[in-house]
Amino acid sequence: IALVALFAIASILSPYFLQLQNVLNILRQVSYTGIIALGMTFVIISGGIDLSVGSVAAFVGAVCILTLNAILPIVGNEFLAVTLAILAGLAIASLCGALNGILITRGRIAPFIVTLGTMAIFRSLALFIGNAGEVRSNSNLFGNFGMNSVAMVPVPVFVMLILAALLAVTLNQTRYGRYLCAVGSNVRVATFSAINVDRIKFLAYTLTGFVVGVSAILLSSRFNAVSTSNMGMAFELDAIAAVIIGGTPMTGGRGTVWGTIIGAIILGIINNMLNMLGVSPYLQGTVKGLVIIGAVYIQRQRA
């Protein structure tokens, strides 16, 4: 309902809003944090939180491009080099998520503390390997990958929708999805029900690391470069906001993947409306914060 209302209001306020190119631009802009929000949905359903996603995105993007630049002269085949660099980025991202999962499940440390610490660690590593500057790719093919479209749909949007479909099936139609909701609802009851709580949580954080890697690769390929100091800044806020607006409570136990996608699009439309109306970009964070507070308030009233 909120999405339909926003579409109607935006189309009235600006005649350019409903132009196909503008709609595709909104979808492209929200796709990067939307992909991350898909993994964040699983983490929040499990009763956890991940504050490190923005730093992981910067770190993985830098690692991917540095790997590409290193192996391109060795293999001599640009397509093979790009493929290997992408696989390396996804592997590193999954390991980053797995590290969070191990510290939380085996170390018995609160998710907020763990991911707050790894947020600082991965950002620091990104700055170190990139000399606190920009890491630029030597491959034009890698840059073209991020700017391509599939049937007029930008590649990041297409990837986001495919991942959303797969994760929606995982959450709603598989035993893992049922166990995830059970763990988020009541850890003690889940444990007494012979559910391996640690494994469920570990997989949720590893999955989040993987999708962060997907987003980082798509974003770095769009610009064919990574700014280690700026890339991924506030991604955790946008991802958490999309999840909350999409109807997943911070208390965990339930949630919806497609709701998260709608939440991400709502945030994108709000930003687009503010830009078209000439509102200062410095005030967009205020609007976003009010939307988050409003969404949580509505959830509490319904509960």
C-alpha cells in the first residue's frame, strides 16, 4: 500500500517520475543495498544483526579488482581473469560472513559487538590494501559487465530479482527457512526441538557475506573502480531500513524476502522524490530516519 501510494504521489509531484529511464535508474540505485538487504533479512529473522556489510563490500571490491589486475597479465585471457576475480571476491566475502558467524556462535559474543568490531577491521583492511585511495581495474570487460542490461533491465536489478526469488523459496519452502524462523522466535525452544541453532545462525551470516560480495562486485564493476574510503558507507543503515520497512521485525522470528525488496524500492522512491523536489541531500537522512521509526512504530502497534 505504501509503495502504491508513493508511486501515485511521486507521479503527481513530477511528470518525469514515471519515465522508464527514471524508474530503471531507481531500481539500479536500490539494487546494490537491496541485494545486501536480502541477506540481512535472514540475519534479522535469526535474531541477529550485521553492521559490517558496508566495510565488507569495500574490502571485497578492492580484493576483487586487485586480484583481477594481478592475474590478467598471467592468464592472458580477459574473460577468464574476470571470472576468476569474481569467484575470488565471492569466496572472500563468504569467508568474511563465516567469520562473523563463527565469532557469534562459537565465541558466544553478541552479534552487535562482533559485527561492530569486524566493521572496523574490514574497513581498515580495505584502506590498507588500497592505500586509502581508489583501486582501479585494468579490464574494460569488467567495467562493461556492471553497465550491461538484460532485456532492458540493468544487470544489478536482474541479479537482485533472481536472488530474491531463490531466497524466498529457501525461506518459505525449505526446512532451513522453518528452522531459521524457529531460532529467531525462541532459541531455547528451538534447541529443545533438536535444531542445530549454531549452524542455522552460521549459515545466515555466511549467506549475508556472500550476497554482500555479489553487491560489491556489481558496484565495483559499474565504476570499474573502488574508493576504499567511501564505498559501502551507510550500506548497513540502508539494508536494515529496507528489511524493517519490508515488515521484518527486529525481534526476529518472521519476515518476508519480497517485503524487503519493496522496502528497498520505497527508500529509493523517497530519495528520488526528494531529489526531484530539490530538497537538500543532507536532509535525506532525516527523512530516512523518520521512515524507519515510523515503520517500527507501526509494527509495534500491530503486535
